[in-house]
Amino acid sequence: MVRSRAFIARQPDRGEPFFLTRNARGAATFGIAQFLVLKFSLVLFLFVTAACFYWFTRNLILTAALELALTLNSVGLAYLDIYFAPFLIAGLFLLQRGNLNLGFVLFVISCFTKWQPLIIAPFVLVYVLDLARKRAPENHRIKTQMLPFLLAAGAVALPLLVIFGWKVFDSLERAVTRHDFLSAYALNLSWLETWALHLIQPDKYEPLQNGMIDIFLTREPIVVWPDKILFYLSYLAILVAFARQPKTFARLLVYSILGYMAYFVFNTGVHENHLFLVCCLGWMLVFFEADQLTRCINLSIAANANLFLFYGVFGQRLNPVIAGVDITLFFALANICLFAGLLLATLKRDGADLWFFRIAPRQTTTA
């Protein structure tokens, strides 16, 4: 517990302050240490997430697998990602069942809890608009399409703006622009570049510490922007490919995972805990497509390995150097291969019809 508390204090990106404020007030009210209140709230939300997943799936094995995949992130290392998980899972399942209004409201709540779900928001918007268009009568199509967004704005966005004012936008701006790390311990392409810059320009970026890679701050366009451009182009291509496919819920999950993995693999400033959302989406996908089980297990292993290799189980920093080689390099390569494998498998199955190339699909997804 002491190691976990020290770990929490070191973290630059723990999430939005709302829940920390509530934890502090709860601790003051009952005379309990803030750390214990935080831990209790994380355990509570982990069980709520599992209960929510089981409510919609009635599958105890998948529920246990999801809970196991999220335990290190939440209870072990005290990241705050678990706070948005029940809203995200319930919202997406409700969308799949046709309850667009409540489903989209819950999804928006997950976005305002932490900003990571915003990365898949364009895919959710495309899915909701298409589903609303199909369900609405001709003379009420626009009204039906706009209703989920109006409800979300009225029930979630406006109250938050009234309570917190422009601090909401300031928080979003910080999340989008104020991560000056090339890689903030995310095992991705930028992590490989971090290693390379340690070797090529040790005077500028510091040398390896006994073979171990460490993060550094940089705003140099020549270093940062190639990765960002690669992320923007790949994300846009995946979104367009999804928009041109028949909108099934299984496809929504697959393409959301692809879009999010493009962010994780190619973007700069990504943190080690940012694969949490992929675990949630992955186990939901397995419920609808059992043949995705192996890929989902690999993604869950990747998410937990990214945490364990740096902070162990309770926040104590580990030394990932074996025989003079930082083994995090191999996990970064594995994450890139996971993304590439899912992308190629999806293109083979669904095909793609983009402006610059076309791939014929092998089969049609019916889920």
C-alpha cells in the first residue's frame, strides 16, 4: 500500500480531478485516510464494471476475464480509468440493443469522466447516426438522428459547463496538447524512437541508463510531427473505412479498437495505462465474435505488460534490462504487430473502399 501511494504521487496523468475531490471529501467526512478511500472507490468501480458486463452478457467466464484484465490497472496501480468503464460498457451495450438515447448519454458520461473514450467517439457517432436513420420514418429522420445528441448535451454537457465553466475546455486542451513526452512509457513506435534517440544523440536526449530507456520532453517538430501525421492519416483511413461498411455492432467494436490502437501505436505523448479502453472493447467483442478470443487475450496481455514492466504490481519501479537489453523494446514491437495483424485481418474480411485503393471483402459480417 505504501508503494502504491508513492506511485500515485509520481503520476503526471492520473485523470480528471472530480473523483479525487470526492474521495478527499469522503475521507474528511468519515475520518479515513484519502488513500484508503481511493482504493475502496477503485475496488467498488471494478465490481460495478463486472456487474454491468455480466448484466448484459450473462456470461460469467467472460466477466471474470474482463475483471482480471482490469485489476492491475485499477486496484493494483490505482489508475483512474476504471471510473469510466461501467458507463462505457453500459452505453455501448444499450446502443447495440437499440436504446440510442440512454446509450449515447452514458457514453458521453464516460467521455467526461476521462478523455480517452473521446478517441472512439467518431466511430460511435457514425454508428448512432446510421442506426437512427434506419429506424426513423422519412418525415422524422432528422429529429430522430439529432435526439441522442440533444439529450446528451442537455443531460451531461450543459450541467458540467454550468458547474465547472470553462475549466472543462481547459482540461480537454491540457489532455490534447500538453503531453510533451515523445512516449510517456507507452510501448509503441515513439518508444522505439526514444531508444534510438538515446543512442544517436545522447548529449541532447541523455544516454541509456545501464541499458534502460527513459522518457524525455521534446517539442521539436522534426521529432514529434512525423508520428502525429502517421496517426492522423491512419486514424482517418480507419474511420472512413468504417463509414463505408454496413454498420453492425461488432464492426463498431473492431474499428473502434483499430482507431484507438492507431492512437496508441503512432501518436506521441501516450501513457502506459492507455490500453485500458481496448481491454473493455476487446472482451465485449469476444461476446459477439468468439473467434476474436485469441486476439483479445493478446491485447489484454499487452495492456497489463505495459503497466507491469514499469511499475510491477504495486507501483515499485522494475528494471526491465536483461543481459544489457531493455526488453520493453520487444513488447513495443509486439504492440505494433498486434495492431498490424488486426488491421490486416479486418481488411481481408471486410475489404476497404478508400480513395486511393480498394480491397474486395472475403465475407460479410452478420453480428
